[in-house]
Amino acid sequence: MVIPENSSIVIFGASGDLTYRKLIPALYHLYANNQLPKSFAILGVSRTEYSDDSYRERLKTTLQELEETVPETLEDFCQHLHYQAIDTANVDDYQTLSERLETLAEQYHFEQRNTLFYLATPPSLYGVIPGCLAAHGLNDENQGWKRLIIEKPFGYDLKSAQELDIEIHRHFKEHQIYRIDHYLGKETVQNLLVFRFANGMFEPLWNRNFIDYVEITGAEFLGVEERGGYYDNSGAVRDMFQNHLLQVLAMVTMEPPAAINADSIRNEVNKALQSLQPLSDQDLKQNLVLGQYTESEVRGKFLPGYRNEHGVAEDSRTETYVALKMFINNWRWNGVPFYVRSGKRLPTRVTEVVIHFKRTPHPVFAQNAPENKLVIRIQPDEGILMCFGLKEPGAGFRAKEASMDFHYTSLEETKMLTAYERLLLDALNGDATLFARTDAVEACWKFVQPILDYKQDPTSLYGYACGTWGPKESDELLQRDGREWRFPCKNLTNTDYCEL
């Protein structure tokens, strides 16, 4: 295990929900497991007025509510927490930040001024904060590394993403920029690479000769909750499809990297994304389904429709569901359809990849042989399910489906890092492997832009009741190809849908 160098961790948006619910708990767990530097300081930065002590008390209370904590460890961790109130949009206030960082460096006896800046802020500040930091020399690496973590969404469309990229690169170099996608921090996403490339029984089959089609599902049971105002300007395409699911798709389909390092892996991810077949007008009309959830009663509880959610316009045409049949134009995947779907208010919360293998060509066994498929579960019950055919007991040679089911929770001796723990640790160590590179981000936006343009069409949106698997048009997307979606329950059990 590599322990990061002594450093300061600066969190912009320190009084926000992301900091309280994800970042501070992740840093606490890293500290409790002795994975943070021997000497480090966490400096929260926001407009809200706090003293160091009041900020510590606020975070301590939150941690105790969210996590199981050890009092002595929690107390020691909180001594590393500090707070500085500034106007993050005012460049002059950054002089105060610079002086505070220097004071902390002296207090913690830092030989180098290594600093990780985390932008847990509204996207409107993504281009502002880097410029303000640079104006006070806080991007300069002469006295230690400076790294910048940027949350999604990185841009609103292709044009804004390109403009934001140019703006940030005025002040920080590419090796300093870490575009975070917490999906890539999940153990099962990383395991895709090991599973594929370390097993001789799977890698030879991982191509158009043996795979019939691939499903990728990112389902959520929750609605927009209190994020209606944000979500109504975003939608499922921007919120889930453009980043999370396309990144997962790239990990499933990339070629083997020359080495296990950031450059080699991200080169192959980018090649996969560059190979996405551009969406034609015909694709948008026939292979794309956009939906919006409507009110329904689920498990005895009334759930309002999307347009009745707080912060959502009464006539909103924002999509809460997207399904797309798409292709990859390269040697390995030519002709293999990828069916990708994501939505809110579906029956359960689950993200999984399903590899459907082609049926055996032998006519005797092909008639009744069950489908061979591989289910790779990313969340919530991380694991792998392999389905294949065995002889049914008794006379004859009729085949029945059997399965092998692996769960990460069965590895009791292993401590799995959460996504934010893994990504924060990687950023502190300067490992950008699991962070999106600028060319990959642009490739995603370039592929998605036709969908963003098309969804303005008033006839492109379908309704679906809360608690269902999306519009019926989504089922028809596969049915006309003689296929059907897998309906996953919350665990990997290979049954018909079992949650309702």
C-alpha cells in the first residue's frame, strides 16, 4: 500500500451535501485505516461563516449520524479539519486562502506545499476557481504538486465542455486535472479489466464472434428528491448516460492496455469512445427511447409524477429515462448491438452489465439450450453471475439453466474501499488511471450531442408509471430484434424479477 505524501486537502463547497455525505466520511475511513499521509490538513472553503471548532463540531455530528466511528479516532481526525470562509467567486479573497495554506504548512511542518483542490461546488464555479487560484500562484508546482479534482457535470453540452476545458487549461496542465466519475471508483468497474484480461477462458470469447449483444443498465428507484431544479436542466442523458454509462461501456469494450498505468489504460478507453458509431437521424427515431415518470402507487405508497416534483416545471419535457441501441465500429465489436438504459423511479436500484453469448450452432442442442450470459453487477450487490446449460436429470438430453453466483461480500477478509475513498487516495498519490481524460470527455459529448439536439422534438418523450421498467417503447427496442431486457432484482439471483 502506497501512503501519499504530506499534503493539504482543500475542499471548495465545504458546507455542501457532497462534502458532508461523501468526502469527509471517505477521508475519515482512509484516516482510520492508516491510508492518509502522516501529516495532512483538510481545509474547508465556502462562503458560510464557521470557525475551525464550529466546523469540526458540525462534521463530527454528521459523521456520527452516518457512520460507525471510534471516538478516539474521530477526535484525532477532527484535529486535522480547518475552515476558511471566502467568497469563492472573488479573486481578491484568494489572498486570504493563500495565507491560510501557508500558515497550515508551517503548523504541520510541510517541506513541500503539496495541495489537492476539490471542487465540490456548483458547475458555474468550475471555470472560475482555477483562474482565481492561478492569480495567487496556487497552481504553481515549484514547491510541490498542485492537483485539481472536478466533479461532474463537466460541461452542459459539447460546446460548453470544450469552452470549460480551454478555460481550465489556461491555469492548470492536463496532468494536474482530475475529472472525477465515482462510477469508475467502484471495485466492480475496475474488476472488469482484471476479469477480462487475466482469464484465458473469457478474453478469447470477448468479441463479435461469440457475443450476441450486450446490455448496460443503470436503474434508480428514487426520483429527483430535492434536486428537481438541477435535474430539470439536466435530464437522464446528461446526468447518467453521457458520463457514468459511457465510461462503463468503454471499460467493457476497450482493448488490453500495454501496461497497467494511467496513460495506457486511458489511451484504450479513449479509443473505444472514439469508435462509437455516430448517431444518424434514423438511429434517433428508431433506436432511442426517452421517457418521463408519471404518478403511481408502488408497494402501497403514492409516488408523484416528475412534473409534480419540487422545482420541476409543470410542462417540463426533461427525460428521466433513456434507452439506446448503439454500436461500436471497430474490429472486435463490429455488428454487436449495445443496449444501454438508465432511469429514475424504476423498480429497484441496480447497475449491471449483461454479456449475452451466441447460442451453440449445433441444431440438436440449440433448440432447447438455455442462453449463456454473464451478469456483472456494479451496484448495489457487487458480484458476477454466470449462466449456462446443464443436462436436466432424467431421460433424454434436455438442457436446463444453471448458474454460478459470486458476491464480493463473500470475501470477508478483504476491506473494499468505497468509490470516493479509492479516488481520493488515487488523486493524493497522483494516479489518474480512474479519472476521465479531456479527449475521452469530449468524445462522450460528441456522441451524445445529437441526442441533446433531438430531445427538443415534442414527439420524442414517452410516459412510464413509477415502479415500472420504463416506457413500453423501450421493450419494443429489443423485441423487434427478437431479444428482451433482463429485469434485475436487487441481488444477483437469476430469477424473474423478484422485488415487486
